[in-house]
Amino acid sequence: MITKIWQDIKKGNFAPVYLIVGEESYFVDETINRLKVALSAQEEAEVMTFDLNEQPIDYVIDEADTIPFFTERKLIIAKTASFLKATEKGKEKIEHDVKRLENWLYNPTDTAVTVFIAPYEKLDERKKVTKLMKEKCVVLLAETPQNNDLNVWIQNEAQIHGKAITEDAIGKLLEMVGPSMLQLQMEIEKMALYLGEELEITIGLVEDLVAKTLEHDAFKMLNAYLNHDQEEALKIYHDLLRQKEEPIKLVGLLASNIRTMNHIFYLQKKGYHQQQIAKQLKIHPYRVQIISGQRNRPSDYRLLQALYSLADVDLQLKTTGGNRERHLELFLMKKL
């Protein structure tokens, strides 16, 4: 669906109002960029941006209804359309004239392309304005593709830069970066530039060039520890200390990963599929796939032991002075 909308934009078939719903910023940025390029085909696009957390909806409507001076159509971007999601009464930062917006949606101007961005997982479907916007706007869902589709997208991104990417390189890239399409796009572009005339992105290149995240390193450190590889766990820990990471923060990440593992293993035993587990735990399916696909899966007892030990480390870090780095180091040195 989103590809069809992008094709229409490229052809110059613009809708007067778009609504982008979802948390995947890649689709938001890509749609805005495509609109700018298409609107600039004959003349420089006139672009106005409003933050609806700071400015009332009236500003957007007034701007849309004002005829552009230098272009046939102007582009209006209305970010953070929080009035479309459920909010507690009296908690709204800005009072929006939603009734005026509803009336305007029946007859929006054709001299502006207005894009409302709602970067939320869910909208409040009970609201009249939500139903009306879904009816009157062209709606784009900014959602990260699921496993296989995401792999295909990565292959296509590599091809755009004239490169191929191996299956194991895709797996390692997703493991290190996660499912953020914007971040994945940047890393693929960086590797393609580095390769020059060479054609293939390999797992070795991914390991050498892709920036490691704290979450990735913490997960890798936990896996090394659970697999009785104390040397690797300590190496990662000391690297993180050199990067000025706080031991107490690392303890929290390790404990969070253990709890996630525990939940995933429990739901698997109950017969849940990966997609169901991801939805239940509100995490990305790829993370479920990585954890559930582990060969040397730790027992529930070992995970519980590790969690209790980390609770002790957390207490020591909060109540004692001296060499604080040593507490987590001793935890990683002991075999469960």
C-alpha cells in the first residue's frame, strides 16, 4: 500500500491531506522527502512545519488555506498529532479546535499538501476526528516490516547502492542495529561507500564497520556469561567501562534482558508463536527470534539465579563505595 502511495507521489498525483501513523521514523522521513522531491520537480518547494504539541491546529489550517506566493502547491508538515490518541482530560499541552479541523477535512484546499504525523502505535478509534481523518486522508502506516519482509528490504537497500549482502551479514546487521529502518539505511549506505568497487557486504564488514549499541553489547555480554564464557563477558564489560558506561546502568540492562528471556521461554512453552510473543511482550519480533533461536538455552533456574545475583550487585552498587566496577566484575567471573 505504501509503495503505491509513493508511486502516485512520484507521478505528481498528490492527495490534499496525508496521515502517517506509526513509530517507524524511516517511513515518515522517506514520505516527506519524496513529497519534497516531487513538489520541487518544477520549482523549489515551499515547506512549513508545525509541532502540534506546541502550536494549535488553527495554525496548520490557516497556513493551508493561504494561497502560496511562489509555488503552485506548498507542503505543510504537522508533527505530533497527539489529539488523535487517547489522552487524559486536562492533560493536553495545547487546546486544539478539533471541530474546525473536522469541518476543514470535508473541503481541504488543493494549493497545499498537508501531512499529519501521528508517531504512535495506536490511535483512539472512538474519537470522531480519528475516524474522519482515516476516511478523508490518505493513510500511511509507518510500521517496521516483519522478519522476512525486513530481510528483503535490506537486500533492496543494498541493491540501490549497487551491492549485494549475504544472509549471515543481514542477520548480524539486525542483531547489532535492531529493526530501526532509518539506522539500517544509514549503516548500509556507509558500508556501500566503504566498499567502493567491491560488490558484496559480508558479515566481516558488518562486524568491522557497524557501530555497536549499548543494548547489543549488554545482550552479548549476558550471552557470554550464560554460556560460561567468562573471558568474553569480562572483555565486553571492560570495553564498556572504557566507554564510561556506568556499572549500575549495565546491571539494569542485564536484568532486563534476563526477564525478557524468561518471559519468551515461558510463552514458548505455552505454545505461543513468535509474533504472538512479540505482541504480548511489546517487543520487536526479531528480538524474539534471536532469543528463542539460542542453541544453549539456559534453564529457568539459572536465569532466576542470575537475576537474584544481579539484585545483590545492584544493592552493593547503591550502598557501598570503593571500587564500584568490581561488584559487577565479580558477578561475571562466577559460574552459575
